Amino acid sequence: MRFFANQGEKIPGWFTFPEIAAELRRTHKPRLEQGFTLFFTGLSGAGKSTIANALLVKFLEMGGRPVTLLDGHIVRKHLSSELGFSKEHRDLNIRRIGFVAAEIAKNGGIAICAPIAPYDSVRKEVRSMVGLVGGFVLIHLATPLEVCERRDRKGLYAKARVGLVQHFTGISDPYEVPTDAEAVIDTTEIAADEAAERVFAYLDREGFVLRGQRSAAMSSN
């Protein structure tokens, strides 16, 4: 029953009682009316923040839903400043992001999340949390480690390799590659705008945005 309602399809008369169908339509809006979360994951330097910001601009151009960017660095500064980088603290940071994203989605907004989120189990927790109230799209930026290192203007990878930075994902801490991502993008050879367009194409196919809205947003750039 939830499938029909979430897809925006008419619930067949034979499927359930009219009163139940009406309640389902009220509580489970079609995707075009739902809030949803775009959750980026990938190594430092993979392109998460750049693509997330490109999408933020496109969503603001489209209008229709409030949009919030939960960038990993910003969240660390304002929401999780007391946390370190142990697995326990990383997971707690991601759960906080998931909670905020779920609240945004529950109220019909779009949450764009761009943390590293290296651990699979907590990513699945966030998917379950957000999925109760709206859509959830996991985007793995599968940019190789050597490319991310070349992009590192702050030299954090180099410091991590000689032990000056501890708990650094990809060097001294693991990154668990997701097997349940809705989109996998390697930014080695493509620009942020093209990567953002690929995400829009997925949202278009899945009914989260209207094709006309997407075209208008693209043509304005």
C-alpha cells in the first residue's frame, strides 16, 4: 500500500478500503511532494562539498521546497565541535546529521548532506531514519585515493602518511565502500556541474523532481 502512495499512483479500489486509501494518501505523499535527503559519501577530496553546493544552487533556482546544506566541515564546527575522530565519535556525528536531515525531510524540505561517512552500518542507520519520513538517496563519490591526494591543497594526506594526523580516512582509518548507493560517481574526469546533472537525472527518473523544473534549472546556468 505504501508503494502506491509513495509513487503517486492511484491506489486500486480492490487493494484496500476507501478510508484506508485516503489516510495513506494523506500520510504518504507522492515523491514530488515529499521531502528527501541527498547523502554524499566519499574520501576527503572526492568532490562532495563542490557537488553539494552545485546542487544547492540548482534546487534554489527550482524553488518549491526549502533546501539545507549539511556540509561535513560546517557540521563539525557548529553541531559536533566537541567530537573527535574515533569510530564512536564519527558514528555519533553521522547520526546527528541523520537526525537533522530526517527533520528537514519530515517537513517537506531537501537536505543535502556531505560528510565523509566512512562506515556502512551508520549510513544504513541514517537511511532507515530518513526513510520513515521521506526519500533517501545515497551518492558514493568513488574518486580514487590517489586523485584525492593530488587535490589536497592543505596537505592533510601527506601529514596523515607520516603520522602527524591521526584517524584519517583512507590512510590510517578505513573507508567502507557502500554497496547500496543509488548513484556512484567518479569525479576524476568530470566537472562538478556534470556530476550534479547526473544526480538530477536520477531524481528525475525516480519522480523526486519534474523534468520541466530540471530543464529550467539547467538552462539558467
